Amino acid sequence: MSEAKNIKFNIYNPIITYEHRAAYDMIVSHLQEIFPICNQGKCKALEVSDDPQKQKQINDLMEKVEFFSNSLITITKVFFDQLYRAKQTSSQSISQSTAMIKIDMIERNLLERTCDVRWWALEKAFWQCITLSNNSKDSVKGKATDSSSKAIREAVELACTRLEDIRNSYTLYRDLVIADTNGVIIANSNADRRSRVIGMNVSKEEWFQRALETKDGTEYFVQDISSSELEDMDALVYSTALRADGDEQGEVIGAMGVLFDFQGESQIILNDYLPKDMNERTLEGWFSFFTNKEGKVICSSDENFIPSGKIADLPRNHRNLSSAGEVIVSTGVVCGNRSLIVSHKSKGFDEYKGLGWTSHLVLPESAMFERSMTNEDYGISPQELMNSKLIPERNQQTYREIQRNKGDIQLISINGIILATDLGKAGTSFIPIFDQITTTGNSTTGKMEELLSEMSSDMLEQNLKALENFSKQAIDLIDRNLFERAADVRWWSTDHAFWEALQDGTDEKFEQAAKRLGIINASYTMYRDLVIADSNGRIVANSKSENRDKLKRMNVSEQSWFRQGMQISRSVQFGVQDVCDSDLENEETSLIYCGGILEDGQREGKVLGVLGIFFDWENLVFPILEGCLPRIKGEVVDGGAAFYVNDEHKVIATTDSENFKIGQVVNLPSENLNLEAGESASGIFSANEKKYIIGSSRTQGYREYKGLGWTAHVVRPID
């Protein structure tokens, strides 16, 4: 990782605040005033005593005062340098994590898209529609019967309806289309654009051409942000082939393209975690944006200053990151402002390798050094803070050296006063000199202690805000993930193989349903198993053959997810059983989403049974929490932890099973426990004989997914 150059303290550097410049001037000028006082003391020694030994004692004291004064002047420069470096390092670490989480969010989202398009291409309504359309073109011209024309119209209508159902379940798409092998669009999901899109020829578009080249149903293609005849704006299109009879190895008969709402989704991600003013407008000089592998902006938090389609106004090294996951941090001029620039290149997520995009975060350089304005009392003294793990060791050493020098100067003054007293009446003229030395030493070291207290307070506020952001990232990521699960179960519940099996009731149909579930599970690896239960609660099919014998003996009629599913009457509804122990699995915890399988696959109707999908909770939630742990220069802070709690405040997932165990109710501050939807808070608490700082965020859901009342907590010890 390339890092920004460290700030060197320079009184004339424009990032140095007025208050700090004034404090520095005051300390140095006061310390320099000591030198003429010491010279005066040396001269006085000759006047008041003829004893060479007494004169030497006084001279030695004065030279010690001069030495410690010089030492304090040096320490002052070191101290201010460290003050700014500490703020710089902390701010850079926070900014780096923020840039990383933004690219991580979009990559996780795009992984889901690769699963979606491959599965949807196997939908019966789509390959049947394309097959009928192709057959009609193969018939002798003018010989098409009214019945065949009607069949095609009905097939197109059904295909459009099914595409609409997908779009209603997965609200992340602007449109979904299917095309024949000639590139003619046969059906689409967006009714508002249907008259323009159906009949359009897309044979020259890359997404279509590459879809026809896919070898089997496991392959897909993604066309990076670019223009498309299908839309009036740049599109991100995922595509794959449609195959005869919905067979993954079948003959290619057409193509499916899905147009992800990249701009809308990216705007949400990019504008998150940017500081806002009282009118909820992003503060001046703060920008967040994505660039493609050519360095062109593909989406920006501020299109006026960082417009899409243009090469980013960044130093060249930020535009040319070559390695997956590479990070560079530096300072430079962006949009006329001296700025901190953080760039984080995509490394993909799971089996999705990414498109070589880079996340950029730009903030005013001065923002790294702003004073905290909150002045909240967290019940911790400046002394405790100064000795806490929040403060770098080198800063603590400086603090201890200031304390030693302060004590040494005071001791010298006391010894000087004792010596002056021994000189009798002649020595009284020394007392004002040593008093002045004491006063000056106390005022300068006192001011430095005040600045150290300021630094520790600022570091506390900065770290608390960072933990809040990390907790918000943790809850946002899980909300987005579970939104996808809700979308999955709603759509899959309408699959023809499932309602046909429940209506027919034969072993052959149940076997076909199980095969269909297996195909889903092969594409969507975030599930441990998928099951179908009939209206009596009997498991009749599942995706994992190794679990089949066990599950077929089970009845789930008393389980929450099944009961919720049997109450569903519309395909847009779903249910979820919160994290729990389940005898359906051998895992410690299960998270089960359910959808009602309705008669004839209708949008509204009688429920025939329930589809249950078992989210791979531990394996997928742990990386999310781990990615939101506090870090310094890329390394996780020692003792840092992240965990989710449910609406009963019980831990349901954790990175630290020793200190924050599954099922434990952690004794947290009430402000962190009793949050409203979408709220965040930070504070200090004690647990496990340690003192921690904490950031907490409660779910606000995502899009139409309302969340389960969970809260994410991110903590780090400070003692």
C-alpha cells in the first residue's frame, strides 16, 4: 500500500490551525524568556557572593534550567508534529476503510447479479417463448395459423409477466429482456418501455454476442458500463444464453440480458458515510466515486465536480492501480482543493472477479485535523485517555517526557530558593528569578498538557465516529444481503416445478422439484439447503441429496418459518425465522427465509406449500463482520470485535466468541441498546474487566426489506 507523506510540523503550513499556531508561539516565546532570566541569575551570583562554590552552584542551576528549557522547545516541535501525525494516521485509516467498504458493497451486489442471470435463463416461460417464436419463423411464410399466432402472443405475454415478477421481487433492475438468436427482443419486464424495446435488434451489442458464446448454463458475461440501445443512459448488462428445454447443457436458442440499476445503487453507496451539513448536503470538498479500468468515472457523488464519463481529476498513480485489492493514499489537489485522496482497487468477491473498478474517496486535507465540536462527557479523564490504547506509544512517551521536564524545572527552582535562603539577605534577589522560572515552566508545560488533553479528546471522538461508521457498514451489508434472500425466496416460490409438484403429488414430480432446487443451490452457494414442505408440513423435496433421507422423515408444521409461509397469499410476500437453533440442520444457528408456493404459480391465490431456504449464516456473516473491524494501517486493532444482536439484545454473530459469546446479552450503555431504526450511537462501556469504546447502528432495512430489528456493534479496548 502506498501512503501519504507524513505531515511535518511547520508553523507556516496552512493546515496548522490558528489556535495551534498561537499556542506554539506562546510556548516557544515563554521558554525563550527563561534564557535572559538565567543570564541575569548568573550575573547576580557574582554580585551577591564571593564564594566560588556558591557561584558555581547558582551557575549550575541556571545552566540546568537553560538545558531543560532547550529540551522543552525541542519537545514542543516534536509534540506538535506528533499531534498532527496521530490525527493524520487515524484519519487515513478511517478513510481507507471507507473506500474499501464502498467497493466491497458494490462487488458483493454484483456477485448476486451473476447468480441471478444464470438461474433466470432456465425459466420455462422464457425458453418456451423463444422456442415458439423460432418455430414460427421456420414455418413457411404466410402459413402461420391463427392458433399458432395466438400461442405466440400468449407465450410472449407470459414471458413478460414472469419478467415483471422478477423485477418486482428484485427491485435492483431497470429492465430484463430475452432475445432470439437473431438479436430481436421478444419480451421485457419494463412495461413503460415495452413498445420501444420489443422488436428492437441488439445483435451488434456485446452482451448479446457474448451470451450466445457461453458454453453452458454456468457461464455468463457482463458488459461494463457503456451505451446500449436498450436504454437512454449507460447500462451495466449481465447476460447468458437461453437453452432448449431449460437444460444447462442444451442448444443455445436465444439470450437473456438484465440491466442492473447501477447508477441508482451506486449513488446510495457513494453518498453514505460522507459528512453532511444541517440541510443534509455533503460538505464542500468531499467526494466519493467509482472509476473503471480505464480510469473513467462511472458514477460520482457529485456529478458537477466529478462528472461521469470523464477521466478522474486525480494524480496519475491513483488512476493506474494495477493489482487487485491495491490501495494508495496520498495528498494532492482535486477540484482546486488540497485533499487527502484514497483509492482502493476492486479485488472481486468470492467467485466474482470484478471488472477492475476502483473506489475513490476525496476529502479536504484540513478535515484530518479539525477539532471536535461535541465536547461530550464520556466519563473518562484526560489522564486516562492519554494513557489509553487510543494514543500512540510515541505520543505517550512525549507526554511522560513533558511531565519529567516539568518536575525537573520545579525541583531546580526549589533548590534555587533553598540556596538563596542560605545566602541570607543577599540571596533574596534570587527568589523572584526562581519564581519566574517556576511560573514560566508551569505555564508552558500546562499549555502542553492542555494540548495533549485536546489531542486525546479528539482521538477519542475520531475513533468513536469511526466505530459508528463501521457499525453502520456492518448493518448495511447484512441488510443488503438479506434483501437479496427475501427477493430470492419470493421469486423461487413461483417456479413451475414447485407448484406443479405440489398439485400433482407424485414422486416423479417431487424428484423434478428436488433437481430444480439442486440447480438453484449450485448457482446460489450462500444457501446450505432449500426445502419444499407440503401443506401438512411434510418435507417433500430438498436441494442437497445427502440430507434427503433425514429430512423426508421430518414434519415442520410447528416451525415458525413454515407457519409464516402458510399465511402467504401473494407472491410478493415472504417470511423469515430469525437466527435460531433448528433440527433441520446440524449447525449451531440457522436463518430461514420462506415463501408461499401458490396454486398454478399465480401472483395471488391459494397456498399449496412452503419453500424454505437455509442461509449459510456463519460462513457468510463472519466475513462481513471481520471486514468492519477497526484497523490501523490495514491491521486489525488488537482486541477489536464486531457482533450483531437481535431485538432481544442477544448476540447472534460475533468475531470474538470468547468475550462476546453467541446467545450472550452484553451489558452495553442504554444509548447503544435502545436505538430507533436507522440510528447510530457511540460511547464507552466496561466488560470482561476491560474498558471499551463502541459504535452501534440499528437496522433501517434496505429498499422494501424492513430488517429484523438487529443492531451491529463494533468495539475496541482502550486499556
